[in-house]
Amino acid sequence: MEILKKTIGLALLIIGLQASAQDQKTMLDAFNKSYVFENGQKYNEAVDALKALNKPNDYVVNLRLGWLLYNGKRYEESVAFYKKAAALMPVAIEPLQGLVNTQIALNKWGDVEQTYLAILKIDTKNSKTNYYLGMMYYNRKEYSKADKYFSVILNLYPYDYDAMLMSAWNAYFMGKTNEAKDLFHRVLLYSPTDASAKEGLALLK
């Protein structure tokens, strides 16, 4: 009886391993097809190849579907898959970055702002997100808010051109004359003929 139990257990293990191997092959084949279709800009076909897997709770499948639907300009559907991927991996940044691109395409700037803030909750020093969020507030003329995010980048990359220039202009509009002047001069050390920095200094005379 004991031998029979061991034999059955071994058989079940083998069947399980075979099923797992078959599942991996099916996944690989579907992803390969999706890349071939994507390279030919056949995004709907690429989406169908992955949807056929019927894996609604697979992170990578949801992430890739978000990307393919974005490229196929099916933005609302793309949002749903990026959000599902983000829910499956709550501290992953990549689905949120994909989500931002889709929200921008939809001109949903309030949603873009919230997604940027969600990224910064996970990674407070994410340089691109701090910069883009700073730019969003700068363009709204919300200079105090912009300053918070530009300052993060400037502290991380004190000699970064974009960080210096935008911090300089933001300081100018906040009335921080000395700070703006110092930053415009620093920009000129990086780019001696920079027109924007020269314009800023001319306004400060």
C-alpha cells in the first residue's frame, strides 16, 4: 500500500511538471507571436495573441497588454491593464510609468498628477517623476509646489542642465532673486552661450 502511494505521488509530480512545462511553452509562444505582430505594427493581433492565454492575474501579461494597447491607441483599455498590473505588484514603478503615458495621451492631466504622486510614494527620489511633476506645477504657475520637486532633482544632480535652468526660472518667479541669479550663472558654466540663462540674468539687472 505504501509503495502504491509513493507511485501515485510520483506520477502526480511528473504530470504537474509536464503541465508546468507546457504552460511555459504556451506563454513563450504567445509572447513571441506578440513581438512579431508588434514589429509589424499589428497591435490588435499582438493583443489577441496574449489575451488567448487567459491569464488575468499574470503581472507580465497585464503589463505587456497595457503597452500594446497604448501603441494601438486603445487608451482606455490600456489604462485598465496598467492599473491591473500595478495592483498585482503594488511597489512596481513600471506599470505606473506606462499608465502616465496613456493618461497623457487621453489628456487626463489630473490623473497624470495623481499617478506621478503615486510613483513618488514608492520612490521619493525618482528624478524623472520629480522633474515632470515640477514642470506640471511650473506650467500652472504653482511655483511653490514646483520648487519642492525641482529641489529634489537639484540636490541629486546639482550640475544637471534641466535641473539648474528650471530651478533658476522657478526661483525667479518666486521672487528669490539671489538664488535665481546664482543658478543662471551656474547654467552658463555648463552652457556658456545659453540663451535662456542669459535672458534670465538680463531680467534680474
